[in-house]
Amino acid sequence: MKASAFLIFFSIVLTIYFLVNFYIYRHGLMALPKGTQLRTSFVWIFWALAICFPLGRIVERYWTSPVTDAVVWVGSFWLAAMLYLFLIVLLVDIARLSNVAYPWMAKAFGDNLPSVRLWTLGGAAALVFLIIVIGHINAVWTRVSHYNISIAKEGGPRKQLRIVAASDIHMGTIIAQRRVGKLVRLINEQKPDIVLFAGDIVDEDLGPVIRRNLGRKLEQLAAKDGVYAITGNHEYIGGAEAAVMYLKNHGITVLRDSVALIDGSFYIAGRDDRESARTTGHKRKEVAELLDKVDTSKPIILLDHQPFELGKAAAANVDIQLSGHTHHGQLWPFNYLTKAIFEVSSGYLKKGNTSIIVSNGYGSWGPPVRIGNRPEIIVIDVTFTGAKR
């Protein structure tokens, strides 16, 4: 990412991050009696937790160790806690606002109002802790989603094809040896003909990936037609060239605005991520341009990380498009936001003759927590039925 663009983006995000934390902090402080050890402990613990994520992510860009790992892990969980504490505090403020219009709190609680505030703070902390625990268990409970798709084209000598796909792995500090090993086992258990990764394989910084030698896990993938991938926005955040080279050195063919003909039977087309234009100034190819010299009588499978402008794939005679990026919101209620932004936030959509599948993703960004959706890998059993008569 260009230095100027990164600094502007980082400054905005960091400002919002600390404003939200300060909003939560001020309300927590109001619930605690002045001059008590509990209030002093709250101040130190709160800001120690709040600073972990930005501090850990900044430091690990230059130096990674078990210490930075621990800081990033704590900070990542705090991100999820921050979201749900913010929502709870917002509800409390709505209640306080209603009290201005109609003073019901004094009547309901009387002299016990300070105790109610303290119990509310404790209850909020306990509830958020429970949400985080459940969400973390859910975030590692991967499902295998199956799709059966018929394509009215000849597949050469093939009548069937099994694709196993994943997106948004986010290999790094959080998604490390155990989770990547589980991904490889899950994929191999499906006995794929070909493996496809729809972007965000690496979680921004390559340092933690190299230190853990996660590429060795990817080398264990077994598919007779190979393993293909595209870039996602996170490859560009951390430096796309280095990430792509790392993946290539570990047995993955990365398609960057390029097309591969597999066994003379079908095409895999891979678009570079749309982030490339903003971070490098390089504008990626349009779908029609990418497929300009492709024999469209053969089946075409398109990898495009961010599921925008889906009609372009249908217009270009693409048979299957695989995307990710959305995480289906990852944390409720962000799923409502991704549903509003994307034509399909998760699952299957048929557009013309094109089957579009958007994955929830395998890993997670930030918090290793999922609320309202599950991580997944995708199995697509394709049948080539021949050209329509």
C-alpha cells in the first residue's frame, strides 16, 4: 500500500477506534465509586486492553515474537468485546435519554441507583465475556458447504469435476499452524480435483507467516489439477508482490488478471483484486477483457475476491464465479451491512447462466470470533452436460 494512503487510512481508523473506546471508558468510569481501588484498576486494565491491538499490529510489522503474538491475541479479542460493549452502552444511553423525557429511574431505583450502575457494568462485562467465548468456539467450528452445479458445456473428456474452495484464510498470528493444518486436512478429505483460493490467503503482514513456516502446510494440499489462487485486499495491505511470491514458492499458482486452461477441458480465470488500483495505481482488467481470447464454448470458472458488479461475469459467459471478502459480516450485526452492500453476502446466486458463490471465509480478520455465521470451505460438484441443442 502507498505510504500516504496507508497513513490516511490508519489515522482515520485509529481515531475512530480510540473514540469508541473512550465512549465505553467514560460510561464504565461513571459506574464506579470515586477514590476506590476498583476504579483505579478499571482505568489501568481498560486502557491496557484497548491499546493491545494497534500496538501489537504495528510492532509485528517490524518484529514478531511470542510477546507480540500474545499482545495481538489479547487485542483481537478486545475488538469483539469493544463492539458489544459499545452496543450495550448505546442501549444504556437510550434508556438515560428516555429518563430525561420521563424521569422513571428515580422512581424505579431510588437511592439504589449507584448500585444499579455497578451491577449493570458487571452484568455487561459478564455478558460480553460469554458472547466472546461462544463466538470463538463458533469461529473454529468449520462447516463444509456443498453445491451441485450443472454446466451446459462440454468438459472435454470429463463429465464431472470436484472443486474445493476457500477464501479469507488470513494466515498469520491468529490463523496459524493449527488452523492452517485443519484447513489442509479438511480440503484433502473432500478428495478435490482442483483447489481454489478466492483471496485474502495472507493476513496483511507476511512476517508471522514466514516465522511459522505456514507455507509448508499448504504444500500438503493434494489435488491432481493443482492449487490456484488470486489476490485479495489483504495481500495488498501487506504487500502483494511478497505475498504472491511466497505462495508461488509453496506450490500455489496465483492468477493475476490471467487465465489457465486445465487439461484442455475448462478455464480458471483469476482477477487481481480491485484494491490494486488504490494501492499501486495499477487498474485490473475488466472481466470481458480478461476473457477476450478465451474459448467460451468451454466451461469458465472465475475467481474474483470482492463480489461487486456480478452482472459483468454473467455478460462474459462465465459459468461459475467464486468470491469471498464479506465474511458475511463476521460479527452480528455487521451482516446487515454486508447484505446492504453486496448483492449476495453469503451463499448462492444465479445470475443469467452464471452461478455465483460467495464464501463466508475460513479464517477471521481481527477477532477470532464469529457471531451469526460460521467459517466454511466449499465443495462444488460440477457436471458437464454438453452444449444445449
